[in-house]
Amino acid sequence: MDIAAWLRRLGLEQYEQAFRDNDIDAKVLPDLTADDLTSIGVTSVGHRRKLLAAIGALSAAVPASAVMAASRDAPQADAERRQLTVMFCDLVGSTELSARLDPEDLRDIIAAYHRAVAEIIAGFDGFVSRYMGDGVLVYFGYPQGHEDDAERAVRAGSAPSTLCVASMSNPSSSKRASGSPPGWWSSVI
């Protein structure tokens, strides 16, 4: 692009020498700011606005051939489409527990529940995406996909809850509600 001819078309040829002295070419032109223009001697606000508008128009008017060439030369992403099975696990009765237990004890129970669920999910090659309060969001088929991800999710969801109950039991806790059966905080996954 000929910067001098461009400036003449805009009626701003008086800045041709300033652009030349500051090595402003077609590669630098799109990155010019109002401060840059002021520093090279474009003191008129109106002229700065004209130049910035013309620079913006140049950026918007990229030739289609350049876009096609750029997209042709761009590396292709190796994206793939795959099925993802999503499962949500929730601690049954956690609202009731929160009313009956100290916050520290409830935190310990939920942490033990999260650990137990993560252990079960890992056994079925699932991915724990997020812990949300007393819930766990799990993906099967991410980051590694398997042909039987849906089946793995069902098997993980119907895994014996005794593993969760056993890992969450804390017989030494004096805060536990009296008369509560050992599985009162069992999970449904």
C-alpha cells in the first residue's frame, strides 16, 4: 500500500513527510492510535479523527483473497465430535443434615462424600468436573472417550452406596444425631 497516495486521497498530504520520517507503513498503520498521531505531529483533532476513521475502514476492507489465503494457510484444528455422558450426584438429605449438625461436621461429611464419589468415578474412568455444594458434576467421555461411556455412567451411578457410607462414617464424632442409622447420609449417584 502506498501511504503517500492514501494520504493524498484523504486530503491530508501535509502529513506525508511525518509518516515517512516515523517509518509508518502498511503494517504499522492499523495499529496507530490518537496518541501516536499526536506524537508525529497531527495536532488537529479533526485530522486525527479523519485518519483514525480511514485506518478503521482499511481494517474492515480486507480483500476477500487475503482472507481466503489466510484461512487456507491456517493450521487445521483436529476437532472431533463425540458423545458425552453427564451425571450429577447429590447427597440425599443434606438440607436436613445442615439443620442438625454443626457447620464443621457437615463440611467433613460433604468432604468425605466428595472423596468417596471421586473414588467411585475414577474406578469407572469418569471425570469429576465440578463440586457444587453437596453435589458432584461428572463427565464420562471426557477427556478420554470410550465406546461404553454411557454404560460406565450407569454402573458408577448404581455402584453400592456402602462404599460412600463406609468412607463417610466417623464413629468418634460426638455430634452425630442419636439413633440415626449408619446410612442416613447415603448418596444417590
